[in-house]
Amino acid sequence: MARVLLLVATRKGAWLFHDDPRRRAWRVDGPHFLGHVVHHLVLDPRDGRTLLAAAKTGHLGPTVFRSTTLGRTWTEAARPPAFAKGGEGARAVDHTFWLTPGPASEPGSWYAGTSPQGLFRSVDSGATWEPLSSVNDDPTLRRWMGTVQDGTPDGPKLHSILVDPRDPAHLYFGMSGGGFHETTDGGRTWTPLLDGMEVVEGFDPADPTFHDPHCVRLCPSNPDRLYQQNHCGIYRLDRPSREWVRIGRSMPRSVGDVGFTMVVHPRDADTACVLPMDGTSVWPRTSPGGRPAVYVTRNSGRSWRRLDAGLPRRQAWWTVKRQAMSCDARDPVGLYFGTTSGELWSSRDEGGRWSCLARHLPEIYAVEAAERA
Amino acid sequence: MARVRIPTPLRSYTGRAEVEAEGATLGALLSDLDRLYPGLRFRVVDEQERTRPHVRFFVNGEAVRDLGRPLSPDDVVFIVPALSGG
């Protein structure tokens, strides 16, 4: 049985949690890169041992670290993601935010999304990175991205880079802000996929500038189905349709359908989870009412069930960021999430019962459940 | 060869608090440092040749922003993460 490895990226470093076969005891390994802001730590599923970490510090610029020894040793990328040199106003990568391994048919290929919004590709397991000019320098996409000034306080981001497992030339990515985009020709041309998605009241939903997908997931068991947690609700898209359906309308009204993160079941494309947050007034981005809960749909969004057994019943004002919830592929599926208050929570039974796996970590930015070789 | 004082956040590259490097300008000196300690330059200067927002350079005690600032072999260069409170 494959062993689960939890990869926890935080504002102050990274930690690895190795499971026992029953996922009851976890061996902690860390901190790695103590003091580094680690936005994403991802294991290559194609070899089960190559780790990539997107890191920077409060003062130093961004880089990518690589390990082929599950974190025992690390090597820095020779050429981290960086925009093409330009003239006045040319952009610089502030941080690499998102890492996605390429398809199984292209070993060593990776994609990276950055802040400000940029898409990068590596074909040598993350040693060197090249900008995708079709995104980073395209005048229309650049207009939709806006400037850093237009972004959120910690910078506008390109994220949710999804690779169709059936077709390496078929990719998606999301931008906060800037919408959700698709290519079917390996990244030469991109088309927005916005129909059905709502925007903040008063703005034009036809303009990608106003769209803010927070987290988009592709179902491994049905790559034609995508789920999305957006700034303006929860959505599902069944290709070849181009029309997103707002499935968050069936969430309890008192909770709403705002959040950052979303997880899809590895074998059941009708099952997906969200972790709602308070998106009212000034957007506290905390658990609604201070009572955190995961909500699961098992019927592709027609209804949702609250999963909060074991979670705090009151005065828990967390946020769970867009990369900070993940699942393993075991049966039953293990669910994991990390909070802005540095707690790591897990469930061995698809959210039926939660337990706190670690406390007192720094603010958690990302959690990935991976399978070791 | 100019003497370069290395702040603690960059000593994972140099292994030492002070190193020597050469260059007719501050930018060239940073390139020489990168040759000696690969990866160091990008942590303090971005891809558009701008000093990163929270990094400062001092040459003989004088704050320098211009990477084209000429250097002499006996100059002392400090790389300093910006001080901040809180």
C-alpha cells in the first residue's frame, strides 16, 4: 500500500508528515527552509520522490528548491521562474505561487504560476524555467491581469494550472484576478472560460478582469468535469459545455458559498468538498460564525452536507487558503487541511471525523497529500 | 577585489560573512558573486535589473541604488536586508 506524505508549506518554512500504514501516527520532518515563505511544496507523482518547493523570504527574491531524496538534500533551481527582460514597467516575479507536475507522458515537465500572474514551464524537473510568452506577454491577457496595484494585498496570482491527463496539449489555468483560461494547442493560444460565472455586483461578467476563480480542480476520475471555488460562489463545469453552473446556491444560506479551497474525490466525480469562509461586509475570510466546517456534495452539487465532527464548535476564526486542503487516494479517502493559525487537521473517513494532527505551525499556505514511491 | 559583507540570509550561498569579488560596477560585482555563488544575485536583484524592494546596498557606508555605480578594488560593499519594525 502506498504511504501518504503530507507536504505542508507555511509562511515560515515547510514540513513533511510521513504516515504509518493506518494514517494514525505521523512522523514529522522539518522545518525545511525555516524562515522562508513557502507557497507550495509538491511531490512529483511520476516518480514519487522528486519534491519542488516554491520559496522566498521577506527580503530575498523568489526561487525554487528541488529534492530527489524526499527532503534530505535540496538543490536550488539554476534558473527560477523569471519574466523576460523588458523596458520600463516590465514585471518581476515576486513569488512562485503554484506548482503543477506535467503529464505522465512528459517526465520532468512542470508548470509554475507566479505573482504577479505569469505561467512558466520546466522540462528538466524544475532546474530551469522558461516563461510562456503566449500568456505573460500577450497584451490582452496582460490587460485582464491588471497591475500589481489591482491585486490583493499579497499580490495577484496565477494558479490552478490543470493538465488534462488524456491530452498534454490541453491545459487550464486560473488568475486572481483575470479569469479562467484554456488551451488545446499546448499553450500557443488561450481562450477564456467564463460563461455562467458571476462577478461582483455592478461589473461586467463578460470582462475577464473582473473574474476571480480562487481554486479550480479537475476530477481525476472524469477529466471532463471541473469544480471551482470562486470569489463569487461554487461552480461545476462539464465539458464540452462552456457554461459553469453555480452549485453553491444549494449551500445553507447562513453559511454561503464563498471560500478559497476545493477538493475533488479521486474516484468519484460527483463528490467534492469546500471549506466556506465569511465573505460578508469587509470580507473577514474566517470560518462563518467562528464555527469551521467542511461541506461535501456527493451528487455533483445538488446538495451539501456539513462535516464538522471533531472540529471546534465555537470561537475558531480560521481561514483555509486555496492550496491548503487536499486528499489522498486511499479508501476511504483521507482529507487534510491546514489553517492560517497553523493547525493541521485530518480525517481518515472522508470528513466523517476530524482530528488535529499538528498545532503551532506557522500560517499554513498549502497542504498536499502525496504518495511516496 | 572588493570586500563584500554578506548578511545572514545569504550565507547559505557563501558560507561566510565576508567574501571577495570583482567588478567595475556594483552590478558587475553582483554578477561575479553569482558566478562564485550561483543563485545569489537573483535573490537581491530581479530579472529587470532592479534591486529587490527590501534589499539595500552600501558602498563604503554610502547607500547605493544604482547598479551602475562604479567600484574600486578597495571598496567595501555591504548587502543589507532592509531594517523594519514590528
